[in-house]
Amino acid sequence: MRGGRERADSGMVSAELAVGLVTLLLVLSLVLGVVRTGLDRAAAVSVAGTVAREAARGGDVSEAWARSREALPQGATYAVRVSGSFVTVAVRAPARAGLVGLVLPDPGPVEATARVEGEP
């Protein structure tokens, strides 16, 4: 009786380990996707600030965008709006969520806005 029971339970550890590893990898990929989206958001904030400062100084906005957009994913866009003495720059980039996009609903684009007072 004892030998039969050991034989029936011998594969349980392997199956539980396999399920545990798959779950661990799925959770890790989800966490990394969320972190990547957060990093893209931080990069968009930084780029918006850089372009807004350059526009407020009266500099070449397209050159500032070309220099700083390397941190953003392909397809990123920006818009400059001048209102009185303030310059507002909005940056929009597609989110690179990795596997998060397969499991969760589309996170949508990453957006950031910077507003700087122009120099006199």
C-alpha cells in the first residue's frame, strides 16, 4: 500500500513547481511592463520640460525635440502652445507596456505637459 501511494504523489512536486514558475514569470513580466510605462511617463515629463524651456527662451524648438526625444518610444509627438507670456508643451507617446497590454486593457498613450513662463 505504501509503495503505491508514493508512486501516485511522485509527480506532484514537479507539477506544483511548474505552475509556480509560470505564475512567477507572469507576475514579473506584468511588474516590468508597469515599470516601463512609468519610465516612459517620466521621460515624457522630462522631454516636455526641455522643449518648453527652449521655446520660452525663443530657441529652436525642433532641435530641442530632436535632441531629447531619443528617450521616448517611436511615434511620440509634441505640440507647443503660447498663451500670453506662458509656453505650454504637450508630449504624447505610445505606451510600451510589454505583456501588460496582452493581459490588461490598453493603457493608452503616455502624456505629459510642461508650462514655462517666457523670458522677457
